[in-house]
Amino acid sequence: MLRLLPMTDRDKDAEILALRHQITVLERQLGRDKSRFAPSDRASLAALLHRLPLHVLRRLRLLVRPDTVLRWHRNLVKRRHAAFCRPKRPGRPRTVRSIRILVLRLAKEKPSWGYRRL
């Protein structure tokens, strides 16, 4: 992205046209076969394109449908949110030590009591 800063708009337009032509050639070679994207490719495409309005996104020459790019972005955000909200330690929190000692003492003193009464 840093290499795009010193480029003029005319150079950028020429590069965009060349890239679009390459996509057309690739689509022609693939035919009906699906192209496979690596997770890193999906993440970078989703990050770059998710801010574009849907009508603009539909006009772009992409190897995948615009809805697919938006789905990739939703999944990316969902995984990030799930990882952030995941509890640090799974399972039930430990019982306080004083309560554990009390329960064990009561179990020794009153063997006729069941676990519900304890």
C-alpha cells in the first residue's frame, strides 16, 4: 500500500486496467472451476472491500461474488469477537478454600448427611 502513495492517478488507473484484464484471463482459463482462496487471502480481501457500498462492490471484477466477500468479513469479525469474549479459563470457577474446608469438616462430622444437605 505504501508503494501506491507516490503513484499518479493515471499510473494507478493503468495498473487497475491491467489487473482487471488479468482477472478476465484467469476467469477464462478456470472456466467453471472454483478458485480456492487461502484464509489470509480471504482476510485481506474482506478487509479491503467491506467498506465499499454494495452497488459499487457488484460492479467490481472479482473472482468471487460480492456477497461472498461480505460473508468473509462477517466471519472474520465473528471469530475476532468470539476470541476476545472467550473466558480465560474454561469451566466452573474454583470454590473458595474456606468453603471447601468447611464442607469437608462437616462431611467428617456428620457422615449420615448426604451431599444435598452438606
